[in-house]
Amino acid sequence: MSAVIWQPLLLLFIFISYVLVIYWIKKVPKKPDPWEKEGVKLDEDAKPVCPKCLTPIDSPFRHYCSKCGEAVGEYTRYIPFVNIQFNYSIFGTVWKNIKSPENSLGKRIFYYAIIIILAPIMPVVILFIWLISGIINLFKHKNRSSRDKKESGHN
């Protein structure tokens, strides 16, 4: 009987706490955006640039920099077929950094370690896919043979 009384009170306490936390979060003062100051104006002929090599971007519809290949489109990371280069550019970057004479020996060893760690993943994934497809084919073959036996009249 006492549990029946405490459950609604506990729910009421949780609800009131929730409302108070939301109210407290809304009262937190917002910091002004430093880019929205009065008096700061962009030039009319300003062009966006690549964040990596600072090359001006020739078209607002361009997804990658024509010089270095960096993603420059605003939504490039979210477009399924366009973002393949963005998602897998880490492998090309690692190989370039291993060959680069600008990197120290410690960085090169680090990049080799990344390759050593990631390289075994690919055969494991391929083996896993191969095993799953074999199991699926086995079940298909088993179902097909049992269905053929039923159709031919053998039990």
C-alpha cells in the first residue's frame, strides 16, 4: 500500500526536477558570436578558400579542392557517393606522410604502426563475409533439397 503512495510522488518529484533543470538551462546567458560584431563586413568580391592549401575555390558547387583534394563543399561529408573520397582519404594521407621527407622518424614509425594495425582488418572482414555467404548458401541448398524431396514424394 505504501508503494502505491510513493510512486506518484516520485514521478511528481522527477517531473518537477526536470522542469527546473530545463528552466535553469534556459536562463544561462548566451555568449555573443564573435563573427557577428557590428562594423565587421565582408568584401563583396570575397571568395572561399581551401582550408588546407588556401587556394581560392572556383565554384560554390565544388566538393573538393582542385589542387590538394581537401573537402571544400559545405555538405560534401553528407552526400553518399561524393563523400567516398572524404571517408577513405586517411589511407592516402598515411601513405603520403610515410614517404614525405618533412616528417620525423617518430611520425613515420607512427604511420607504419597505423598501417600494421589496419592492414589485418581487411582479410578478417573478407573472411567473415565469405563465411556468412557460405552459411547462407548452405541453408538455401538444404531448404532446396528438402523441398525437392517433398515434391518427388520421398519422405
